[in-house]
Amino acid sequence: MSTPPDEPGTGPERIGDAQRAAVLDLVDRAYVEGFLDSGEHETRRAGVTGSKAVAELHAQVADLPPQFHWVPAHHPVPPSNRGMAVMSVVLGVVSIPMFLCLGTGAAVGGLAVFAGTRALRQDSSRPTAIAGIVLGAVGVVLGLGFLALLVFSSDQTTVRTR
């Protein structure tokens, strides 16, 4: 007896790491509770990690008791939270030309570094967050360097005019 194609767990839809992790957890729990022996546990874990479609994951737990069944609708992929990382890059890029605005670039660069480090802690897009941190740091260095140049050059012009 086959299942209808529109029933959850039988489709050819691709799966991701979050779905594989959910089924690995079910297989591990079934092993701990004695429903699988060690050889079968390892075989199913290998099958889960090599799965590419919903039906392949479903097959790994289909013969287990109901508490170990996986229904794709119950394990949605968490939404990506890239906003903070993207904001970090935008602020970093803006801070570089703003170093000419009397320290504003340093302030905006500092915000870029802050946003980038927050993005790293939130596990958002790591490469984007790192790019924002680097660009922000460049903005901070340029802004502070320009301010220092203005301060020291104005001191020397004041001394020369006397």
C-alpha cells in the first residue's frame, strides 16, 4: 500500500540542515529508548545525513513508533535574520567617505562595528557581518586619523602665525 503523493513526508521536495537535524534527533532518541540497535542507529544516521528529499528523511523513521515520526510541517526552517549584518555593511561603506565630515565617519564606522558584532552573535550571515565590521573599522580609523590630522595641523598653524 503506497501513500498518496500529497501526504506529508512523501514528496520529492528538497530538505535542509534544519530538517536533517530534526530527524537525527528522532533517530538518536529511538536508539536511546531501545528501539534501534547500534548498527541500525549508525546506518540510519548515515541515511539521514545523506538525504536530499523529504521522502528520504521520512523513510528513516517510518517504521518506528509514532513518537518518532517526522512530519515536515512541524519542523519549519527558521527565517534568516540578515538585517543586522546588511545594516553593518551599509554603515561601513557609508563611514568611509564620511571621514571627511569631522569625525562623523568614525561615529558611523563605530555603529557598523557594533551592528556587525551583534549580527555575529545572532548567527546571521557571518561573511556579511565580518565585512561590515572590517568596513566599519576602516571608517573609524580614517575618521579618527582625519580628526587627529586637523587637530595637529591647526596647532602648528597657530604656532607659526605668532
